[in-house]
Amino acid sequence: MEFTKGSMEAEISKELTQWEKDYLGRGSVSVKTDILRDMIIVTLKGILTPAEYTLCQTKEGKSTVKKTRCDLVESGVPQLNEIIFKITGKQVTCFHTDISTSTGERIIVFRLADNLEENGTLTVS
């Protein structure tokens, strides 16, 4: 299946939102995906619940929320890698993520085995 860059980014956003709902029980408020060479950078906003924001008012609470959220997402990395492979046809070689306990924003970076922007099937829209 051929994708334009924009349609691939939109499909990744859609699939990751569905994964969040199925795996974590709720989705983020908004998702934006950007493809840059061999990286897929996903920004998810509205990740934290009101209770988590309350916990984040203390240093210990921030640490607890950050660790718990990190552990939850990292337990689903094999599924996330499958989603990226299904859409891009490229293996994920590295996964990075972090969450801001003040803004409730998560960043996910997938490093791929190949440069998507040099791949003949991906065209810039």
C-alpha cells in the first residue's frame, strides 16, 4: 500500500489512538505524528487524568505518575512496533518515550531500520 507522507502520519496517529483506547483504557485528547528521515515522532496531548494531575503536585507524586505511565507504555512496545511495521513496512530499531507531568504531554520516538523519506513508496503531500 502506498502512502503519502501526510496520510502515513495520519494513519499512525489513528492507530496509536486506538491502541491507547484498547490497551490503556483511554486515549489522548490529541495526537500529531511527524516523519523525519528514519524517525517517527508522535506527540500525544491530554494523557494524564485529573487524579494524576493532583498527584503531580508533589515531587513524589510526579515520580510515581511518570514511572507508572512509563511502565504501562513500555509493556505495550511490541504491539506499538507491530503497528509501525504494519503501516510503514519498516522494522523499529529503537523506541524512546517521555511524559511531562506538568503539561500531560507524551512524546514517542520510533527509530526505523530505514529512512522513510528516501523510500520510493513515501511521497511528500
